[in-house]
Amino acid sequence: MKREQFSSSLGFVLAAAGSAVGIGNLVAFPVMASKNGGAAFLIMYAVFVFFICLPVMLAEMSLGRHTRQNPLGAYTEIGQNRAWRTVGWMSVITPFMIGVFYLVITVWIFGYLAKSVMGQLNELAGPDSFDVFINSNELFIYMAVVIGLTFAILQGGVKQGIEKAARVLMPMLFIMLIALVIYVFTLDNAMLGVKFFLIPDFDKLTGKVLNGALAQAFFSLSLAMGILITYGSYIQKNNNIVQAGKMVAGLSVLVACCSGLLILPAVFSFNPDIQLSELSESSIGMIFMFLPKIFLALQADIGYFGASFIASFFFLLVFFAALTSLVSIIEVPVCSLMDSKGVSRRAALYTLGGAMIVLSVISALSFGRVELFSNLLSYGGVNKSFFALVYDIFYETILPLNGFLLCLFVIYRWKKHNLDAEISQGNSTFAGSVLQKYVNFSLGTFIPLILAVIFVNTVSTIFFGKNLLF
Ligand code: PHE
């Protein structure tokens, strides 16, 4: 069967931006930036995106387009040995497992969306409503809907499913984001928030902050998850990979910045005396515990109906962002199964979907409902649930390792000249350019080195309770 392709470069850009733009950009980034130096953080973040992440991104896209394969196939075909095949397997299992916990988070967002639409804002803003919600039975109804939607998109295939969804959802996401920014700017004290977000404080840029910024940039662009190899395998040969990569990176940074102009003014109009240290660093705490209080407080101004409307609008925005990321991550194992076993998309989806549902249900039950899953293991001096274990192993630990191995693979196994040749197709100015030299040099030297350091430090911090760097 002929491999499906995106209909144009724009189709790829929107699908990849859909993957990159997620709760990381919308919520984690604004909080992190405002706490850690404002514009100074923003500048460093953008530098990391373009100087460290972009080369990795180009490498993944080229590898995919060259081999016309999923990550397992790409590593197997070029690697030609067992060791690289094992890395290929890791690049498929990792997104599958990240999909398991990202699905659970997407279900929570969808649940909050549904409850806002039903006018249950009062309930959402209650002190322990999040704990009650994630352990409720209705969660499984929302899970069924999210799984149904995700699978319906994936079942449509590359052009009619993934690309079409991105073409509809991404422009809507941008418009909704801008509309919400305009709205929060009309609130009292909004400018106070803008100030906290944008005033640079270079003293705050410690090693720890820079490490956090890099990790955030890296993972926010969906790197090392096999996604860009897979989406890359659907790009046409005459499309310009460099231009597309720059656009995806630019869109991701742009959304993160706009989101800062949304979240911080909202926080400061809610409480002008708030100390930034009160804001939880985790997106989960922010989305599900803090923001509902802000929405509820809006009712003094615009009534309960108006406040519910704004909350629904916001959760819809976050839901679109999460859904397109979820689709991209599940496409990796789906594509791998189709390529390697020659099965149909439907068969691949049912097989993987079944396994994913089981694991997601276990994750959803690991917040106190089932003792065994809730306190599964203890390491680094902390008791961990099944959900936390999956997060720690696959998101925190294996991602930097995969990134490290990918750089080595592309430069030392596949070789620079092959990478150059692939990028040059559809981009006649790449050969001999400064960018070419930079991409070759960075991918073979300091980028893998940085990723290796992050990997070792994460293992030491999470599993042994010892941070080696700070
Ligand atoms: N870019 C996503 C985010 O910011 C990260 C991600 C991508 C997670 C794809 C899962 C799947 O949330």
C-alpha cells in the first residue's frame, strides 16, 4: 500500500504544531517564566528552542522522510544491528506509555470542560473538588468520549484524520487564545500580570532554571518521542524541512508567549497582591485547582453564566491543544504496527487501543481508589503511584536518553552527508550554509552531551534522591 502523505507543507506544520502546542505551552510555560525571570527566561527559552531543539527537530523530520518509516523501522533499516533496533523499540514504547498518562490528563481537561458547560463552576472551584473528580465514576464516561474522539481522528488516517483535525482545531485554538487575551486585558490589574511576565530579571537565571527551561523547550516541541520521525515520514520530498521546522518552533514559542499574556493578567486581576511563589509550578495544580477559582470570581463582574462561558471557552482551548498532542503520540505506535506487521489502520488501532485503555484505567485508578496502584513502588524516598511511575520513567527519564541516542544515530550511524542530502531536497540553499555546519556540529557534539547530562542527573534525582547538579 502506498504511504499516505500530508497534502502540503502547511498540513505538516499544523499537525506538528498541534503536537507541540499542549498543556506545556499553555500552562506550565507562563508560570515557569514569570517565576524565573520573566523576559529573561523567555529569551533563554527562545534561544534553546532555536539553537538546541531545532537541529534535533530537523534530524527527526529528515530521518522520517528519508526512510518513510516509523521510528522502529527507521532505526532498524539504517542501524542494521540489534542494538539500534532496541533503540527503535524504545522510541515506540515511550510514546505509547506517555500516551497512557497524557490520555488521563486529557480526560480530566475534558471533564472540566463538560462541567463548565453544564454550569458546575461552583463545584469545580471547591477546595477538594479535583481529588473528588479524579476518583469519581463519571471520569470513565469522559474517558470513553475522549478515546472515541481520538480514535475517530486517527482512523481517518494522515490526510483525512490527523491533518484535517489540525486544520480545523489549530486555527480555532489561535483565535480562541487571542480572544481570551483581549478579554483578560480588560480586567482590573491585568497590567500588573503583564509586568510580572515581561520584566526581565537576569539574576534569576540560575543553572537550575536554565535546566528547567531547556527540558521544557525540548519536551514541549515533542522531541525524542518518535512523533516527528513519524510525521516526517508523511512529508513530501519537495517540501522544505527547514522552513517547516522553523515554523513549528516559532508557533510553539508564540503560543507560549500569548498564553503568558492570558494566564498572568488573569491571576493578578484575581488577586493583585499574590506572591508568585504561591503559584504551583505544576500545570495540573494550576489548571485544575487554581484557575477554576479565578473563573468563579469572574461572576461578580459578568454573572454566573458569563463566568461559566469564559471557563468553558478556556477549557475548550486547552482541550483542543491536548487532543492534537494526544493524537500525535498515539500515531507513533499505530504507524509502527501498521508498517511492521502490514496490518490495517483499524486493526492497529484496536490492538493498541485495547492495551492503552487497560493501562489508562489503571492510571486513573491510581489516585487512591485502588491501593495497589496508588502505592505501587517506593524509590528516591517517595511512594509512587502507577501514574507517577509511568511519568517518571518515560517522560522524565527515557526522553532525554532517546534524544541523546537519536543525535548519535543520525550523525554517526546514518552520517552527516545523508542528513544533509535529505534536508537539501526541497531546500536548495541548505548545502554549504552556516545552518548546515551548525546542525552537523551541534548534533554531533554539545547537544547529545547536554542530553546525556540531563539523563544522568534525572536518574540520580528521581531514583536515588540525589541531585548531582544543584
Ligand atoms: N508538547 C506537549 C505539551 O506541551 C507535550 C506532548 C506532546 C505531550 C505530545 C504528549 C504528546 O503538552
